[in-house]
Amino acid sequence: MKNKLFPTTIIGSYPKPKWLNKSKESFKEENLDKKYLNEALDDASRLIVDEHERAGVDILNDGEMRREEMVEFFAEKIPGFKFYGPVRVWGNNYFNKPSVVKELKDPGPMLVDEFNFIKDVKSPEKEVKIPITGPYTIADWSFNEIYDRKELVMELAEIINKELKRLVDAGAEYIQIDEPALSTKVNEVNLVKEATSKVVKGVNAEKIIMHACYGEFDKIYPDILNFDVDQFSLEFVNNNFEFLPVFKEYDFTRELGLGCVDVHDSNVESVQEIVNNIKKGLEIVEPSNLYVNPDCGLKLLPREKAYQKLSNMVKAASKLREKY
């Protein structure tokens, strides 16, 4: 946000109300009219936007209430993908992994309605950040029966570029490209760079943000500073700030979205703990270039814990503003 130190934001996903999942089950089992599901999704979106506002978050979204999974959501919309069934990701968690079986086509607007709804229900003083899964992660987390690897990434980049332009036309100012695969496939950082340039070409948003998490940041830094983005939103707390020294080796020439609460631990950090975490970010960038956010999406936490973490995060940022 303009002229505000330590703006607070979320990454994307947030725990869904239990009744929303039951509504989705009823929709499928009882073959209900789509309008009933849409009404439930609208209600959930309003509820979570209000919850983020009550927590005090500056730049918010609706916690991706209309999405189940970050790759599956877009693969369902983009013509050319097919689903064969779920695959095991880790533990007892499964992911409905898509496969590219035909030439991909631009599906038209995928997120514009979502953005417009959030924009209409939020308070005027709040900003909206709209997250979209990046082309590299969609390609890396999908089976591919048609393209060579780079060709698939660049084809997806073209489709996402068109979507970002539609979002900007609708008034979106904060756009987040989610590329969690970036820090796990470090040998392809140049491919991600090239794809990102294609994604953002001609996209005149206030901020283009890239989110990455849970990987080998030491293997991609400082190369990522050449990416065509304004800000990197990165995970720090879950790995106990292991990579903090890495980011101090070279001038961090982008804004930093500092992951300052752990999304995989239901223990709620105290305000002072979060203050101390945010201060570590100031070892990398100036206060004017530091944004405050969780490590990643919060959807795996109990909802009351997710809310408490956000609320304490906002209080910590406010406490620090008094000193800078």
C-alpha cells in the first residue's frame, strides 16, 4: 500500500468454512442447480473477506474460497487438460494431477469474476491481491503428453499473460504469481525467468509479486533478482530463517514479502515473536521495501488458529510502525 510501512497481506489459501464443504458434497450428490453452489461460494467469500478485515489485513483476498487446489483449479478451466485420478503427494494427502493431452487453448476469463466479487464486498480502504499459479508450477505438477517441457511452460505463460491483462482491465493492482516449484527445481531457474517475462509482458499492475516456498533458496539467489517482478514473497519461519544469510550476500533489489508466521504449526506466535521475525527481514531490505505475510497459504490450519496468526501479525506490524 502506498505510503504505509510494513503493509500486511496474506499469500492465498485460507481454511474453508465446514459448511462450504458440505454444500459442495450436497451439490454433487443431489445434482442441485449450480445457482445453489454459487450462492454458497459467494457467502464463503464474503465471510472470509470480512474475517481478514477484522484481523486488520491491509491487502487481502477471500482465501481462495472458489478454489480447491492451486494447479487443479486452472487445469480444469484450460482446454487441453485431462484428469485420470488422484496421485499421492505426501503422507495421506492426494492431488488430482492433470495431464496435458491436447493443444492448450486460452479459456477466457478465469479469475475476473472472483476479483470483481472481492473488490465489491471489501471495505473501500482495503486493497485486493489476486493470486494465480505460475506457468512453471502448473507444467511441473502436471503430466505432459503433448509438448516438450519448455514449450509447455511457455504456452501456459501466454495463457496466463492474457488472464493478467484481463485482471488489470478489471482494476487489479496487486497480482501474485505462485511458483512454489521454482525453489525445488533449481536447475531451471532461467526457464522460470523467461516464462515470467512472458507472463508479465504488457501487464501494467501496481505490483507484480512472485511467491515461492519450501526449497533451496541458496541455489536460486541472486539469480531471481533478474526476474521481471516487483516483489518476492518468501517463506522464512518454517526453516528457522536458515536462508537469511544467503539473502544478505547481495543487495536485495526487489521488495520482500517476509514470511513471518508458520503455516504448518498450529501454535500461534505471540505478537513479540512476530515483531522479532519481521526485524530479521530488515536485515535484508529497508523498511519501505518490506511487506508482512505468512510463510504460505493458511488452509491446513484450524480456522481459529489461522485468524489468530493473522491478527497477531497485524498487531506486530503496527507495533513496528511506531518505531520507524
